Amino acid sequence: MLRQTQQQKLAQKLSPQQIQLMKLLQVPTASLEERIKDELESNPALDVGSDNEHDPYGLNEQEKGADNQSEDERDQNGDDDFESIDVSDYLRDENDMQGDYHLNEGHDDDDEPKSIPVKVETTFTDYLNNQLGMLELDERRQEIAEQIIGSIDDDGYLRRDAMSIADDLAFNRNIATDEEEVGGLIKLIQDFDPPGIAAQDLRECLLLQLHRLKDQNAAVKTATIVLTDYFDEFTRKHYEKIKQRLKINEEQFREAIGVILKLTPKPGGAFSSSDKVGGYIIPDFFVFNNNGTLELTLNARNAPELRISEGYREMLKTYDAGQKKNKSQREALVFIKQKIDAAKWFIDAIKQRQHTLLVTMNAIMEYQKEFFLSGDEGSLRPMILKDIADQINMDISTVSRVANSKYVQTEYGTFLLKFFFSEAIVNESGEEVSTREVKRILTELIEEEDKRKPISDERLMELLAEKGYNVARRTVAKYREQLEIPVARLRKQA
């Protein structure tokens, strides 16, 4: 039996402009110039330059009342849409425009060049997302896969388990999924380049690379068995034991080890220099200590000022002056309007990008003020993405996009923004301290150890406890691995 029912549903979708802004937020300064260059080449209505003189058309400002219909919708409406174009919307005085952002906010050096030649590379996340776009996934699975890619560390490892990622999706994106579905998508992403991507540990990373080798000869097969069944013995250098178990001679074993040594322990390492030019990092922000007052500026060298092309302004003015328009003229008017709309959307997205970057970095600077004043890592406060998102009233994903692959230059060095984020632990006094402080002490303890008798993780746990930091042995091991410090037996020196 058919029945008609009424249902209320709440849904949130991003507009094309919002999607464009989200993508621009992820782009570091070193790559922004290339992104703008691509837009200039694809849209003739966009031009480089600044409108210092009075602009009666107001085309270089964000048009709040512009028609937001898509190109497809206009095509479907046919000739009726030609008549509905109100060119006067584009002839408003610039003084009527509201909500403009300053593209070069914080930069008052007029003599500084607006752009410099840079070596532009695709970011690691972009590289993986481009491969994701080649899979035929529905919108829901696409979002889950994007969350997985966003959880991959710079070195190429996925250190969050499937259940944790499922929890993140439920909390941040309101997507209900389970460990099995997330695990299946992880397997798909592990087939991406570079080989070894999205592994949870070194063993899995190396095995993924071995499985991708075209020549599965005897040495490769032996290497696979070594990593699969004798990984602990391999890391402890118990080579004789492995040879006896596998019943192979010295030459066969050397060939297998040779295969393993050619593998990449950090598959994401090739992309770690994406924000560097000629070996130097291009900072996105500058923080100066002016007699105890912190000053923040945004690096706008690779973000030239943009405006609407003078030629398109003149064309719009000419078509508006005509009394009666034939079909070709009306089609030309629609084309001009669409290109100007796209140019204005891009200009506003660039301005909003700069504004969002400044607001986010300013919140980070204020939150970690003691560090920016002293340079002492011990003064870093525990800080997670949600702390900054709440402070600036933005989504956690927005803060994450800003923090990813962005650098800030201080008088104490240049730091990746991720450096300032860390979880908290509670010391014996009941105070919250940053895990970075614990890692610093852990590093000092290992540097001062007797290399003939390296300190075990168990002993490191006890030493940390003596200093007031109660952490579990497995946590000590995790921090040590994150610091890329080998286990005690591998640190031993004669």
C-alpha cells in the first residue's frame, strides 16, 4: 500500500566556493604561486595587479549579491536566462562592497618582490588524493578514504588503527562505519604509490614493498619469509639463527638481506621537501619578538594581488551600453559573466585563505606565547586541534588543513606547525604537561647513557617516574620510536 509521508532531514553540503577554499588552505606558500598561475591560465578574466584607483565597476571586490547558479543550470534555462542577467549587479561602487580581507596583511615592505621563482612540487596528501580520484568510490566511501589519507604521517605510515579512524569519522563527519570497512579501504590505499604507503609499522611497510616487486625471484621470496616469520630475529641481528631455520647458505642469505636493504623504510620521505626551495624551507608565517610583544606577519611573496582583467571590464561595459542584443551578443554576455564570477570567487578564496591562516596562526601564537618568547621547548603547553578550533570558532578540519605542511619562522628557528600540537599527560603534581616535554627528557636520558650498557625501556620508565612523569613502558617505547631512537640492544657500543 502506497502512502505519502513527510520527513525532515538535516544535511550539510559544501558549496563549490567552500571546497575551493578548503583546497587552497592545504597549499603551502611554496606551491601557491603555481596554483595561482594555473588559475590565471584557465580563466582569462583573472589578472595580476592591484586596483589602487577608484573602480566604478567594483569587479575586484567580492560580489555578495551575485547570481550563484551553476553553468549547467544556466545552459538548461536557455535564452530566458540571457534576459535575466542584471549587469547592474556588476556596476556597483566599490564603497558598497563589504567584508573585504587584506591580502598582504602584515606586510608593509613595498619594495619586496611579490613573487620569486620557486621549485613547485605536489604535496604528499595531494599526491595520494589524486590517486584516490582514480577509484570509482561513492561519496561516502570517498570521505572515509580521505580521512584515512589525512591520518597518514609525513613519513608514509598510518599509525592510527581502523577503529580509531572509524571513531574520528563518527565524531567529526557524522559518518557511521566499522573497522572492517575502514580496513578494506586501507588495503586499497596500500596499493597506491609510493609502495609501502599506509603501513602501520616497519615490518608491514617492507612487506608491502616486497609484494610489489615484479621480479619475485628466490632472493625476494627468502626476504619475504625473513620479514614475515623472523622479523624480531632480523632486527636483533640473529643472522645465524635465521640461516639455520631457513636452511640456506651465506650467499643466499646475503642476497635476501640485499633485497631488504634496497627497500625504503620511510615511503613518504620523498615528499618531505615539498615546502623547500633549493634546500631551504619557505616559511608561511614570521613571528617577531619586539621587546616582549609578539608580532605575526604572513608571507605573501608567492601570492600576488589579483583583479578582474581590464579587457573583460571593457567588454562588460560595451555590452551593457548596447540597446538591443542579438543571440551571439547575449551568449557572449553570459560567458563574460561566468568568467568574472569564477575570477571573483577565486580572488575571494585567496583573501579568505590568507585571513584564515592569520587567524589560526595568531591563536597558536597566543596559546604557545611562552615558547615564542623564550624558545624553550619545556614551555610548550599541551595543545590539540580542538583547542585552536574552539578559540577561533572554526571546524577542526580547517585547523588541520592550516597546520598541515605550513611553517613558521621564529628567531629560534623554523618550525612545522604540527610541532606545536601535542597531547597532555598529568605529572605527580596533578599538572598537565605536554608529551613533547616527556620526549625531550627521554632524549636527554638516552644521550647521557653509558653506550656500553644502554638503558632499557623498563629503566627509562622508572627514570621518568623519578622525575614525576608516570608513563607506561609501552608508551616509553612509542615515544622512543617517534623520536627514531633504536632499542637498547641496537644502541650498544663496544
